[in-house]
Amino acid sequence: MTDVRALILVDHGSRRAASNAMFEEFVAAFRANDEFTVVEPAHMELAEPTIGDAYDKCVAAGATTVVVSPYFLLPGRHWDKDIPTLTAEAAARHPGTRFLVSAPIGLHPLMNDVIASRVDECIAHAEGTRDACALCAGTDKCALRDAGWAPPE
């Protein structure tokens, strides 16, 4: 029997629908450019699909091994306990499958490049030499501010 691997990218989940939609856009883009046969989004809490929903969908698509990758910067309780527990509960419904909860993004060496690139984009936008990124478009979030500025209430 061939091992079919699936990937679940899991974030915390948000009460803001726009944040959840942005995460799902990221997962769709990742899916289009990765070698996994199946790539599904999941939110640990506060939104759907849940880890259990995503695991079920992976198995329905033929997965025998499911890798759950936390879309978190640093390790914490969610990585240590919550995500493995939720994944084990989902896996228990699918005998014959196996799973791995991977490390969060953490100290991956490419994070230096990602952060430097984002900061450069924001500075260029604030200085007027670049359009706003998708996160800041239509907002005033990416702006150089004078001392004493306070956010609107």
C-alpha cells in the first residue's frame, strides 16, 4: 500500500472572519506550490474548519499519513498539548492512519529573510516608493508616525 501524505496547516483561529479568510488564502497558495497530495487549512479554535474536520477531509482524500504543521512562530502550550491532543482525537476516528505534529516556524533561518523583506516593504510604502502590501492596502496601518501619535479610539 502506498503512503499518501496530507498536510494540515493550522493557525490559532480568530473571531475576525477576515483573518481566517486570509489564512485560508495562504493555504490555497501553499497548496498550489507544494508536493503534498492534500493540503487543508484548520483553526485550532474560534473558527472552522477544525483540526478534526481537516483530518477527516485528508483521510477522505486518501491520506494515510497526516502532517499537522502549526502556523505559529514559537512553541507553547498549543504546540505542546492542544494541537497534539486534537490531532490524536481526530486520528482515533481513522484506524490505520498515522500523524506527525511538526515544529512551529520558530527559529527557522529563512525567518530572517521574511522579516527583513516585510520591514523593507513597509518602509518603502511609508516613504511613498511602493504600493501597500495586501495586509495594509486601504488602511493607514503602514505609516511613519510622529512622536505623540495615538491610535484612534
